[in-house]
Amino acid sequence: MVEARGRAAAQQLPRGVSILGATGSIGASTLDVIARHPGQFRVVALTAHAKVAELAALCVQHRPQLAVIGDPGREAQLRTALRDAGLSTRTASGMPGLLEAAQSENAGVVVAAIVGAAGLLPTIAAARAGKRLLLANKEAVVCAGALLLEAVRSGGATLLPLDSEHNAIHQCLAGAGTHEGVRRLILTASGGPFRQWHDFSTVTPEQACAHPNWRMGRKISVDSATLMNKGLEVIEASWLFGFARAQIDVVVHPQSVVHSMVEFGDGSVLAQMGTPDMRTPIAYALGFPERIESGSDRLDFLRLSALTFEAPDLERFPCLGLAYRALETGPSASIVLNAANEVAVEAFLARRLPFAAIAAVISQTLDAISPAAPDSVDEVLETDALARRRAGQAIAQWTTSGVRG
Ligand code: NAD
Ligand code: MG
């Protein structure tokens, strides 16, 4: 039986992979794992938002059939760069190009690694097209959890989370049977670079992006520093695994060795551990249900000084509490939370908003609008746009008069 499965799998190899957001941190880790298994995977499509030279360099290395640049104004530049490199890679751009990469017939696997709500449409398209969907783009789940899960169901897709916490929970729940036997999910958080800080008035983008354990894109790095990342992950876990807020706990674990845990009714707690390296969850999801080599370092228990756990401080890190509030309020509040956070983080990174005002902008936006629950992706995008406008107004108040909400 094992042999028959092996033969069947061998006939389909190598599996085609599309990477949405290939020039990012998750994109790089995914390409690293794929390059370790040339017989098993081949790169079919790569996408990037605006970095033409970086995308072209990845094409030289990985030889996809399709290269997509999100900004349509840069497609000609991309075409020239690929031609100059002697490649016959086809180009596309804008949302039609991203959707083509997400739905490509030659890709059985789609890695959703665009940052922000910008990844929503291609992620849903990959689900509808029945792909094995390796999901890093947590903002898509936060904004449209129900619609995404419905697309996965109707498209016959397989969703495997790449976020290390959700990947850990997926591993811990394997073979768990029903939800009845689960007491709670325990998400671990590193606490970010400001875990022990009390005064955030002088925080710079460089300090916020200097994460102690993980190397990541700038937006998620700031989210880790405010603990909004953990808040988004609680909402993500609620959708992906079907648990209410009351059954999802967060503990701060500064060493980032335990990636998350599940506590069962019999008192057993299963944890997934490893060095902090996104290639581990990526390899798990690429190989599932087999285990494949990721290139990550071994966890050396003899050199671990301690594994510690503490409660998150919601007073110093109000963004986590705002995410709890949004999850309890309903799906449209999560869209508002996410949109306001994206706009506020962008303003902070552009030095237009102080770090400590990120939570205030989100809170003001949540107070200002409460749209109805969305029935369609279009309605999600409408609420997202409305919340962005409202958050923009809150930021303008900050920058013109320094009004503190
Ligand atoms: P990143 O900023 O390094 O990369 C983002 C990618 O998305 C880039 O390729 C960029 O070109 C593309 N992109 C950005 N805006 C776009 C747009 N408007 N249209 C099309 N493409 C666009 O980010 P990252 O750290 O790789 O994170 C990607 C996603 O994975 C995020 O949702 C993040 O929360 C999630 N995630 C990341 C990590 C990590 O360790 N980096 C861990 C867990 C989850
Ligand atoms: Mg995570």
C-alpha cells in the first residue's frame, strides 16, 4: 500500500508551485526549501509587487513559466529584464496577472505570501481553483475567514497554514478526531523587541523591525512589536480551527522554541518545537503528509538555558486587546481592525505616526464604523476601503495637531 502510494506520487512529480509574494521573506524561505528538492517540486510562477530586478533575479535562478509584477506600469521593464537575461519566461501584471498565477493549471501548490489584504483576491482564487494552498497571508483570513473557507470547500482545495503557530497547531491536532476532545489552543508569542519596554515614545521603525528571533517583512515585524500580529493570529486560529475566543489563549514565550500548543480534555498538552525558522512550517506544508528536509538547524536541547512563559500585558500592548474585541464583535470588525492597522503601520514606517499612536488609530476607527457582516468578497473590499479612509482621517489628525485619541 505504501509502495502504491509512492508510485502514484512519483508519477505526479515534480509538483508545480506558484509563489505569490516571491520577493518577500516567506517567498525566499519557500524557494530555499524547493531548491533542496528539485525532483519533487518545480517553480511554475513567481509574483512581486514592484521589485523588478529582484523578481528577474529569482526567475534566472528558478526558471518559472510565468513572472507577474503587481504594478502594471512595470511590466515592460520586467519583460526587458527577462529578455536581457536570455529567458523566455512569460510576463503578466496587475490583478489579472496575480489571479493567473494563483489559478495556473500547471501549479498544484500555491503559496499565498503577499502581505496584507492585497493578497485576498488571489488567495481566494487559488482556493476556488482547488489548489494545495500554503497560507502565509494571515490578513486574508482575518478579513474574509468564512468566504475563504467556503472557497476551499467548494473548490476542493487543501489549506495548510504556514504561520508557525497555526502550523504547530495543525501538527498537534493531527489525529485528534473531533473538537470535543480539545480544551484550548495555546498560541505562543515571542513578545517582540519591546517586551520589556515601558516607554514607547521614541520608538523608530528600525527598532520596531529588529525582531529578536525572526527575520521577516517590515509590516509583520511592526505587528510583532505591537502584538497585533498575535491578535491577527488569534482571529486566524479561530477561523482555521473553528474555536471561539474563549478557547484560544496567548502566552508570551521569548525563546520562540515552542511554536504553539494544544491542550486536550484528558489533560495532555502537545507542543510543536523547533528552531525559529520558517522553512520548518513551509517544508511541513509542502511535503504533507510526508516529512521532507527543510535545511533548518537542529534544536539543541543541551544549549537551551530555559523555556519561559508569561502572560501578555494588554496595557502596554493594547493592540492585542483590540483584536480580541474585534473577534468578539463579528467579522466586519476584523476587516476594520486589519485595514486600520495596515494604514497605521504604513504611516509609522513612513515616520508620519508615532509607534504608540498605532493602537489609538485602530481604536478610533473601530469606534467610528460598524458595517454589516460581508456576504461577498466585494463587500469585504468595500468595508476595507471605508476603514482605510477613516483610519487615514485619524492619522491626518495626529500629524496636523498631534491630537491624541
Ligand atoms: P514581505 O514584505 O517580506 O513580502 C511581501 C511580498 O508581497 C513581496 O513579494 C511583495 O512584493 C508582495 N506584495 C506586497 N504588496 C503587494 C501588493 N499590493 N500586490 C502584490 N504583491 C504585493 O512579507 P513577509 O514577511 O514575507 O510576509 C508575507 C505574509 O506572510 C504576510 O501576510 C505575513 O503576515 C505572513 N507571515 C510571514 C512570516 C515571516 O516569517 N515572514 C511568518 C508568518 C506569516
Ligand atoms: Mg506567526
